[in-house]
Amino acid sequence: MSWNLARGLVYLACLAASGLAMAGLAEFDLATGTFDLKPFNLYALVGAGGGVVSSALASLALLRGWGRR
């Protein structure tokens, strides 16, 4: 694994941790690197995520012109 790829993965992990902290789902301290994920209801997350994913796929289909002849 190249160092650039490893560094990029660390940056993406910190971005995800910061996003979860801003959403109130976790506590993240960038200075120390501590990350604490708060408990959440997985069924509610999957239920809400289904609508988001289906809307995203429908938007992609519209933009790509899928379903037209």
C-alpha cells in the first residue's frame, strides 16, 4: 500500500468521524484521536436510509436517461 493511499484513508476516516460527531451520533476529538460512537437504533437507520438510497438511485436514473427509448 502506498503512503499516499494510507494517508488518504486516514483523512477519510477523520472526515467520517467528524461528520458523525456533527450529526450527534458520536464524540470525536481530532487532537487526541479519540472516537466514541453513541448507541443508535440500527432498524431506524436502515429504514431511513432506504428512502435516501432509493431517491438517490431515482435521481441517478433520471440524469442518466435510464428507462427512455
